[in-house]
Amino acid sequence: MDAPDTELGKELKATLQARGELGADYDSALVESFLEKVEQRLDATLDRRVRRHLAEERTTVARGARPPSQPQGNFGERYGFGVVSLVLAVPLSAIGAAQAGLGGLVVAWVGIVGVNAFQAGHGRRLFRGREERRPASDWED
């Protein structure tokens, strides 16, 4: 892990040196170039981690062990509700503030936080019963 950090450090020093030589006119181009290199490094690291994780899962399944269990809920259930509520928070805040001033804004945000807190704490229980009734396999009754 030290080698990539060293390379990134060298890239940053080269970018700063180029900025000193070229001046402030090229700041945005230099920053974009450096950020592109950082993004490529992150993509490569993420790809490597995903491949390693998939290989570990395949090895586990090939050895006859049970596949690793899925975390409770999927991405949509865990984060989708929060994202949708934050997107809807903007118009709800505007309506609350326009209709009732600061009090309306506070009520709107208390409602948003309350709904998200309920979903985080109790929402999983609502979906858990549905998953328990489902057979473990399509081949089972």
C-alpha cells in the first residue's frame, strides 16, 4: 500500500511544481488531471477488492460450504428510503416554511427525522416476516 501512496505523493508534488511553473491560469486543468489519476487509482483498488471478495465467495461455495449469508435487507431497503426522504425534504421544507414560517419548517423536519428513525428501528421487522414465509429455494414448497 505504500507504493501507491508514494506514487500519488510524487504526482501531487509534480502537479504543485507544474502549477508553480505555469501559474494560476492552469489551476483547473492541473487539478482535473491530478483528480483523474486519483480516481483511476481508486477504481483499480475497488476492482481488486471486488474481485478478491468474489473469488473468496466462489471458493467457499466450491468447497461445499454454504454461501455467505446476505445482510438483512438489500441496498434499496436500507438506503433507498433515506435517500427518497431527503429528496422529498426539500419541497416539504419549502412548503412548511412558506405556509407556517419557522414553525412549519421545524414540524416538517421533525416528521422527516421521525419517519426515518422509525424505518431504521422498526422497518426491518416489518419486512422480516415476509422473508421468513418465503421458501429457501424455488424448488422447495
